[in-house]
Amino acid sequence: MFLVSNQGEAKPSLIDAMLGSIRRDVNEGEDGRHYQVLGCDAKDPRSVYEDLARGVEPQAASSAAVAQESASSRRRKGCPVIQISKGCGV
């Protein structure tokens, strides 16, 4: 799960304090344990797109690899595999 933080015009000391609070109070002292914090400048659409995509891509790639391995494992065991696709005509 992700938390998005608008860090565009914030003082670095305030960002550090917020991240420290999230680490202690939400993530049990470990960065990203329950929530991964993504920062961007909410006033800048490019920052929102690039900074958030950069944070989400590694997790999305990892999730896709796990899903692919799970499907491959099910096929090897002779289990049915159901694939769901988005889009018209699928």
C-alpha cells in the first residue's frame, strides 16, 4: 500500500519529521514495512507522473513476476489457470 506525500514546497526538516513519524508510528520502525511513502510535487503534473510511477513500477513488476510464476506453477501441476484481461473483445 502506498501513501502519497506532497513535498513540493515543504521544508526538508518537515518532510524528515513526517517520514520519521510514519516510520515509527505506522511502519513499526522500518521504512516501507506496511506503507511505502511516495513523494512528489503535487503542483507539477510531470512530478506527479514521474515520481509516483518510479515508486510504483518496482512493486508492480515484482507482483507481475509473482503472478506469472504462480500461473506457471499451476500449469505444471495440471491445474486450470484463469487469466483476466481488461479491454474490449477479450
